[in-house]
Amino acid sequence: MATGIRDKVAIIGMGCTRFGERWDMGGEELMVEAFTECIKDAGLEKNDIQAAWLGTCIDEVNVGKAAVPLSTSLRLPFIPVTRVENYCASGTESFRGAVYAVASGAYDICLSMGVEKLKDTGYGGLPGGGSSSGSLIWLWWPNLTAPGAFAQLASAYAAKYGIKDQDLKRAMAQVSVKSHENGVLNPKAHLRKKVTIDQVMAAPIIAHPLGLFDCCGVSDGAACAIVTTVEKAKDMGFKNPVTVKALQVALSSGEEIAFNNWDGDHFMTTDKCSTKAYEEAGITNPREEISMMELHDCFSITELVTYEDMHISERGQAWKDSLDGFYNMDGKVPCQVDGGLKCFGHPIGASGLRMIYEMYLQLLGRAEERQLENPQYGLTHNLGGFPAQNVCAISILGLYNN
Amino acid sequence: MIGITSYGGYIPRLRLDRMSIFQSMGWFAPAIVMVAQGERSFCNWDEDSLTMAVAAARDCLIGKDKSKVDGVFLCSTTLPFLDRLNAGILKTALNLKDELEAADFTSSERAGTTGLIQALSSVRGGDKKQVLVTATDKRLTKAAYFYEMWFGDGAASLLVGDTDVIAEFMGSYTVTYDFVDHFRGSSRAVDYMWEERWVRDNGYSKIIPQAVNGLFRKLSISMDDVDRFVFPCFFKAEHRKIASKLGATPEKVMDNMHEVCGETGAAHPLVMLVQALQEAEPGDRILAAGFGQGCDVMYFKVTDAIRDLAQRRGIKGALANKKTTDNYLKFLKFRDLIQTEMGIRAEAPTQTAMTVLWRKRDMLLGMVGGKCTKCGTPQFPRSSMCVNPECEEVNSQEPYEFAGIPAKVKTFTGDMLAVSVDPPHIYGMVQFEGGGRFMADFSDCELSEVYVGQPVEITFRRRYVDEQRGFSGYFWKAVPIPGEKPAAGAAEEIRFDDQVAIVTGAGAGLGRAYALELAERGVKVVVNDLGGAPDGTGGNTSAADKVVEEIKALGGDAVANYDSVATAEGGQSIVDSAIQAFGKVDIVINNAGILRDKTLAKMEPENWDAIIDVHLKGAYNVSRPAFIKMRENGYGRIILTTSAAGLYGNFGQTNYSAAKMGLVGFMNTVKLEGDKHNIRVNTVAPVAATRLTEDILPPEMLEKLKPEFVAPLVLYLCSEKCQESGMILNAGMGYFNRAAIVTGPGTAVGDGSRIPTLEEIHQKWDAINDLTGATEFPNVTASMGPILDAFSPKKKEAPDDSGGGLTVKAVFEGMQAAFRADAAAGVDVVFQWDISGDQGGSWNVVIKDGACEVNEGSHSSPTTTLKMADEDFLKMISGELNAMSAYTGGKLKIEGDLMKSQLVEKLFKL
Amino acid sequence: MLEIHHIMNSAVEEIFGFKTCCGLRAFDQNLEIHVKNLGVHPVIVPSHFELKGDYGNRRIDTLMPPGDQRIDPGQTVAFYCFMDETMWDASRHMVFYDGEGNEYRIPLIHENS
């Protein structure tokens, strides 16, 4: 009888590069930068690692296929290395591989790495599309982009709850404003300037009703984690390590895009995934118990409806909570404490691990200027795909002795 | 009999104003102005000959059994493939059976008529039963020359067979000559033209008449036997000359359609023929010709069956659906005649896997999805596992055609980022009637015209062109059907399903109008009518019965009641009948009324009493027992019918005026008593042509004063949505306004301790009468306010420092002192405070450059306006009421910049 | 009735430059101008303004977004452009126009002056 992952696995080291336009490094070098910090943090040597996981999404540019880029960049000595990909949730997927590997008892020490080098495309944006999306898919899916697909979430949400366009726009603007404010305090973020609500609301439209500030940018970066079992961590001297309280993934069945019930206003995956995650972690009142969150804020509307899909805001109330400052740094449930995708950009394979990195720092009291007071549970939410068809991966972390 | 059994047409929506070509290129080629009349049709960036053919063919197949089609001919000089049967793509798009013959007819401007003749031959020969012939062309031209002006894009489709023939085929005649008026070699994109004069003189003007005369000889007919002569020739004068040479009078000659779309190549003879068929009467005889390296001529006789053909767009409908543009560069870009930088993003790979195209041909080309045989769910695409989360079936779906199913926009966006030659790219989720949905690219629409809920037509379009390999790929898109966007916030229909209403006097006039409208919205109605004369005498059952019949015919539910409202027993009986028939009463409309007009001097007591009894007492008689029932259910809506006569007075109607005004008084108190039971009562003063006004109003006015114009207001007041109570509303002819009893501020005369004199009252007459600032009082207690206030000590004193006696005025007076300049760096705002209530007033607070100024009155451009009632304001200032709670609870209303209002707490020590 | 607010060397310049992935190619847009409609009717604002200084007048047409912009009541539209700092410092006023020909003159307060 399966018993979930709660408190079986500890994170004993993490590393994260500076994100942004890393003209100075390729994916190979970024992995080493993140790994160097991580292995030092864990107090281990490279040869202590027994198995590794690599999360990368894009094949057209970046480091190439298979897990060979990780094993060769880090010169891992003929150990098992696996590549995983699950759209933008690839980072959490990589973490999941390493976590389950140590929990299964097959290995003691595992590495999880996520990296993406997107700035070799020659333009700003994601490469691919056309027949590389899939032999059948590209013959019938609409010519969509991420902003356009997520923009429909905004109009569906406003229509369902009778929210005036300007009110929703303002609530979305607040989401971005608070993230940008948080990013100012993070030396690893790319964008580190404050913006005002007025600037955000007045900015040009990308895909109605999403404006420039409602969208995150494309960037380069890597992040990694070393995990082991709680018992081994204690043996190694980690008295009160950060442990994984929950780790859940949910994928669309195809129902959203072809059946008749989904209203286009929320994520069916996140709704169910978060419920399972709370159950696994033993959390019964997320609004009270979750201390901080890193949500997948590729678009501010994603973050906004996710407040509800996380069962923290009531349905139809997230926009009010946002405007009230509930998710601000000084609010009840600080969200995107490190600045989020808005300030870091989104190197796809790395983002999930970057989120875990911030929760890890906060729990250990190492978040410097961003430090929250005595956080208990940190939640990361990593989403890949589009509202109509997607992958949702959630992790909940906390200290072992809560 | 064999011949044409159906027709269809398609002209692209986009039309280029020909003058715009001249405006751009006239400096280079001034002569083109000569043919710059009207507009020419041109394909959208995602259309080509094949997509137009599919559109025309689908139009043609409306109302026809396409499973019987056993031949498909596609005729064009601009098909996308030189080798890959284009007619095979057409047939797959139409989802026709596999056992059929298909052929492409190409290489000539008369490919369309040639295809038609061949189709008719094969049906006549018994070889085939139903052949679909579609002609289409999208010809490219070089810029700034006549042909760019003359040509248009379009398609037409004809079904040929031996059943339900609408135009009987009488015969054809063809001559073939290698007359090269123009040519296009197989590797070239654009036609090469020879001298127009020669083409006219030796080509059109010799060959067409030769062929026509040949047909006349063959069939032993003459131009006298022709009612409509259809043939293409873009030389206008030549077109006329040929017709005249052949003896065709101008009214027989079908216009060559230059001004409305231009000449559509191989499609044109059939485009003109379809146009002719749409105008034709049974018995018309049509002579149709196609020209190109020879000439085909055909002769048809239109039959009676043409009247039975189901409605379709045809060429007429296609021409009407147009969007004219003067953007010549857009025309060139859409035809890929100018190079623009599309960016690296556009370099995405575009190889098509033929194996996938084969396996999924019905899905991609035919828009065929699946319907689960187990749970009945339609779904796109068809898949091995049913998409219904409750259904576990595998391989249970049968093919289900989605292309013709009505659909609506569920969500959409206009995407500036997506690679597009026509930004913003519009796409969204489309929901099909009966189930099923898909994410679709939209086409042929402007972002500002698309709305959620808009109906769309699923249309076959060219999805991509793989330039590297010379391959065109197709799929289906959603084309929004132009129409009125519903007004923002347009309400759903207000329904009253399962509610029960009593309407008194519902046998005719206003009462009947109310009863019918209520029934149409789901209400069960007690139709009460005494059936008497307008003066109240007599009575019979037919009036009420008739209305009950009318309601039942609508599909509604009603019972008749014949009691008189003038007695308490009658009123009770009316309410009882509602309870007995339907179990409750939700709505009562007191409408029953009679007239007994007499001036006061001549108004005998029985005439006074009769009116009071029916109108005023009648309302009491019915409303009292109804109120008791409504109170039990915690819901009710009561309407009383007052009148302008009562409100304003009318000669000869003292009895009526008194009764009608009495109802206003009745309402004022019932409103108070019913409030906590959600029983709302309102009065309506209708102006309408009914039996009661027949003799009073002039006939022309009566015409316009239909009772139906009053009904919507009355019904609205009866609805759950309406929470108003105690209103007096005038309604007539669609004009509505509210009447009210208002009380002016008045004045005290004297000091309240001694009795004022008549002279003092006379002196203060103007002040006593003044209605400036008059208000409505909700009840008697409120009305006592001014009197009590008049002589009581002034409340507006200096604030009590112990905090208990805080006033609104004091708060604003003290605001400047409470201002925190240090927190105001960079702040530039104007707060407008509008406080309502006894201590109410307006103040504006201007904060700029670290300073604060408080003024009375309204600022012309406040940053933020805050509105509160005085009591709430004081509670908020004293900390008793939290500002955020006040806001979310509706006690604090904020307009303008919401976020700046949060500065208030920071800027003032309250 | 318009309210106009300018931000020179705005934080937005960096964000624009970075987010070309959103399809906007906006380089060196260091001047941000907010135009807010304080009235009750929509207003059309053409995308140009004038700078006035001792040097005379200079009309700036190269604003993004280009063309007439419709601003609904209560809404703000932002314009962006490249602004030479020397010219900016030498300018005293900025003048905007609305679709009805009304002028809106805003004094430019420079930190150094």
C-alpha cells in the first residue's frame, strides 16, 4: 500500500545560476555554475552522486537530446543519468525522478538538474513550431502562441464571474507589480526594477487582454538539487533538513479541449493536483497553512486563477485577494517571493528547480533581504502547456521538524 | 430529363476598390484608370482555387443527398497541384463516397463549361447519376496592368443529374481552335497576353458567334428562343457587340460582372450561369457559353422545380457578403507578390507526413470527428478512447461530420505575437451545437466584431504552404457570421417559470396583454374578467375564456375566473382559484376597471360608489387575501393600476381620479408592510388604447397606443429581478417616466413658541412653496424630520474633544492639521469626498508638492471620489468601521483611481 | 480632459528590450508618457506631441503605439519613444493634443534645472 512521499526525502544542497541573457555561457557552462554552488552547499564530492536526472524541454536549440549533456558537462563517472521532459514542468519532473529514486531505496544520493539555453535562437522567443510540434498536431492545432492561449483564460474568467475588464486588468497588474517589487531584492533575477500599477495597465497589448507586463520573458538559466533520504541526511549531520512534504503531477486527459464541460476559466489539472498534494502533505486548510508560494506566473492571469485552483482564494475572489495585497510579500500568503518568472524569465527546464531553490532558502533562513518570518510550508507550482491542455506539477516543502 | 439539379457559388469576401490600384500605380501606368470601375474580388491569404471550390460545392449540395454523387469534376487553370488529383482533395473535403469518378479539367478558360458538358454527357449516357461540376480560379497577375483590374477570384458549382431537374439540358455545341489569346506555360505563375485588339477581333468576336450559331442550327432554334444569354468577355464593348451581332437585345444579356467581382477565369461562365439561375423564372431559356481555345455553348430550359430548391447563398449571396478595401498593398501581400520580413520565427519546419495525411484524411480534409456509440458524445477529433470522462469505451466512435453543425464562439483572442500576414491573428475555442468543440483559427473577421456566443461557420481553408517542397496543406477554420453584438451586459431573458399570476380584468385591453406576455414567459395565469361592459354593467364568461384559449394555444397554462373584484367574497374567490389551480400566488396585477365619467355636480352616489368599489376597493379585495398567501411564501409582486387622471386631474373624473389616487396611498403603506416579506408593490399609470379610452382619444392616437407597449414595464415590475417598491410609473407608446410625491425643504415661520400670523405666512409664501432640493420621504416618520429639525438646537457645533461628538464637518475642518507631509513625497492626488445624509456635503482634498488643501464643494477632476453616508463616514474615521470592510460591504463607494484611495490611511493621522 | 504624466529613463525601457519574445521590437524607448482620460466620453489621442524650449518647437511623431489611440473614460494609454536627453533637458514644455484639437501643455521639471 503506497504511503506517499511525505518526510521521506531531504534536500541537502541546492544551486541556482543568475538567470537572464547569459551571452557568456551555454547550457553546458550554466549546469556547471549551478552544480558548483550545489555540491558545496551539500558538503559532498561529485563522486558521491549515484544517479542524476536532467530536465530540459527544447530540442531545437539548447544542449541536445538524451541525458548525455549532463553526464558530459559535469563529467559524471558512468552513473545512471536520465533525461525527462514535461513541457514547462520539466524542472519539477527532474526533481521527481531524483526524489523517487532515493525514496525507493535504490540510491542514497541523487542529483536533479534543470537547464535551458534559449538565447541562441537568434530572436526573442521559443523555437520550434511547425512540423516539429508533432506530425499530426501541427496539421490541425491553431496557429497559437502562449500569450494568445492564456489570454482566453482571462476573458473566460472575467465573463464567468462578471468582473469588469478594468478590474481584472488591475488585479493582474497588481500580480506583476508585487512580483517586480520582490525581484528588486534578488541578485539572481534578471529584471530588478519596480514598476507601478499605472505603467503596467497602460502597457501595449500582446494578446488581448494581456499586456506586456502580464507576460514573462524568455531567458537562460540552470538550477539543481541534491537529495537523499531523511535518515541519511541525519547521519550526514543535517539536523533539521528541508524535506519534501508532497510531490504531485496531473496531466490533462484531453477533456478540456474536446469535451463540453470546461469553461476555459481555470486549470482542471491544478485543481485536482493541489488537492492531492495537500492530502499527501497532511494540509487541511491551505489558506492558513501555506506560508509562501512560487506559482507558475508565465502570465499574470495564470497566477491569478491558480490562487483559486490552489484552493487558497475562493472561486471568483482571487482578483479581490490580489488587489487586497493578500499575496504580497507582506500579505498573508506571499507569492513569487523571489520575483517569479516575471523577474527571472523562463528557462524552461530550470524554472521548477528555481522555485524549489527559493523555498529551500526561505525555510533555512538564508533568503537575505527576502526572508519571510518563520515559514512553515512552501509550495511550488510548475505548469507546462496551455490552459486547454497542460501538465501541472506541485511540490510542497517544509522543515523536517515542523 | 437530364440537366442541372442544383447550384452553388462562392466569391471571396474581400473586394479591392480598383481605384486604389490606380492611386498607387497610376504614376506608372495611367491608362489603367480606364477599367478602374467598381471592385474586384480577391482571396484572403488562406484561400486558393481549391478552398473556393469546396465552398461553392458545399453551397451546391445544400438540400441534396450527397451520398448519391458519383462523379466529381474540378475545373480550373490554377489548381494547387499539377500531379495529385485535386478533385480527390475536393471529394475528401466534401466527405463523398469512395466509389466515384473524379477528374480535374484544366488548361483553358472554358474548362468549366467543358466539364459541365462532359458531366451532362455522362449522365445522359446513363453512365453516372449525379455529377458535381465545380469551376474555380485564382489567377495571379503582375502589378499595374489591365488584367490585374479585369480579373477576380471566384468559384461556382453545379450538380447535374436526372432527378428534380431545375434547368433541363437541351444540347451543346463546341468548336476547338488553338487560338492563343494568352498562355501560361507549366512552370509559370502569370499569363502571357497577346494584343487585346487581335484577341477581340479574331477571337471573341469570331469564335463565340460561330459556336452559338452552330448550336442554333443543331437545335433548330434562334436567339428568339433565348431569354438569358450568358457568356464571358471582359471587353465591355465587345461583350455588347457580340450580343447585338447575335440578335440578343440588351435585357437578355447577363452582365459580365466587372464592377462587382471581375472575371473569374474558368469559373466565370458558371458563375454567371448561377447568377442567371438565381434570377430565372420557370420557363426561362438560358444560353450559356465558355470561351478559351474555342467555345462551348449550352442551352437550358428552366423548370418549375427551380422553385422547390432549398435556399442557398449562390453567387447573389456571395456578392452581398463583402468587405471592400482600398489597401492595395494588402492585396499584393496576400498574393505573395511583395516580400516582407516575417522573422526567424516564421522559419518553422513544414514537412507533411503523407502517412499521417492518409490516416487522418477525413479528420483533416473532411472535418469528420467521432460520436461515441455508447454515450452519444460527439467529439473532435475521433479517437480510440472516448473523451467523456464517464465513458470508458474504446474504439466505440463512428464518424461524425462537424462541418455543417452550427457552432458558436466560446472564447477568443487577437494575438499580436503569432506569425501572421494579417495581424492580429484571431483564434479561439468553438463549441458545436449538440456537443463537441475544438480550438480553431478564425478567418474573415475583424477583432472588434468578434464576440463570445457569436455563431460561426466552419470553413475549408488553406492552412499553410510548404514553399520548400511546393505543397499546400488544408484544414478548417471558423468564420464568424457577421451580426449584431449584443449590448454589453445584455441580460438573459427574464423568466418567470413556475410562477403564478392573477390578472384582473384580463379579458381585453391591458389585462389581456399582461396575461399573454406572462404566459409566454412561463407563468401560470388566472385570467379574471367579469365580462361586463366598460361601465361595469352585465357580465359573461366569454371574455376570460377566450384569453385562456389563447394562452393554451401558445403552450402556456391558464384558468378562467369570472368573479367581480368589487366584493370581498369576489376577491377571496379569485385568490382561491389561483391556489386551487396552481397552489400559490406570486404575482397580482390589479387591472380591472370601469368608467362612469360625470362632472362633480352630476356625479350621483351610485356612480361614485361603483368606481370606488371596482378600482380602489377591488384592489383591496384581491390584494388582501393575496398578500396573506404571499407572506407565507416570503415572496410577492403586486401591481396596482393608477392613472394620470388621479395623479394630475382630469375633468369629469372625480370618482376615477379619487380611486386612482387612493391606490397610490394604498401602495405607500402596503410597501412598508410587505418589505420584510419580499413583497413589492408598485403602481403603473398606463396610456393605452383600450375600451376605456376608445371614446376619449382620437383614432390616430389610438393606433399608436397599443397595450403591448405597457406590458413590458408591468412585467418587469413583476419580476424577481425588480426589487423596487412604492414607485409610480407612467407608460405609453414605449415612453416611460416616473412620477413621485416630493416635499420641499419648506421653512419655519416664527420661533415655534408663538402662533404665526396669516401675514407672516403670506410673507414667507415663496419659501413655503419652494421645491428646490425637494426629496421623497419613504414613510411618515421620515417626513417628520424637517418639522422636528426646524426648532431643535443646531447639531453642527465645534467638535467635542472627548471624541463622542464628532461631526462630518469637523472631520474636514481638522483634516489639514492631521495631514502627514512626510508621507506625501511625490504624491499628487485629489480626493473628492461626497458624504450623504443629514451631515452630508462635498469636500475635496488636494495634495500636491507635500502640501494639503481642503475645500468645500466638488473638484473638477478628482483622482479618486469617495462616497459614504455620514454615519458610516464618522464610524470609519473614529476607527469603529474598518475602511476595507466598508468598501467590500458597499458602505464606501470609490470611483476613479482605486489604488490611490489607499493613500488616505497613510497621509492622515485619523 | 486628459491627464498627462511623463517618466524619463523609465524602468520599462529595459523590460521592453528584454521581452522581444512578446513580439514587440522596441529598442531604446527611454521616455514613457501616460495619458489618462478623466472625462466621461472616449477620447482619440493622436500619437505625437511637441516639445517647446528656448530652441523653439520640435514635433515628435515617432511614438509607439503609432496612429490614433482611443482612450475610454478612466483609462490610461502609455506612449513610448526614444528621447535624446540633451533635447529633453533643453525643453520646458510638452504639448499633447486630443482628437478635438484641445491642447494639453505640461511643464517639464528637470532635476538639474
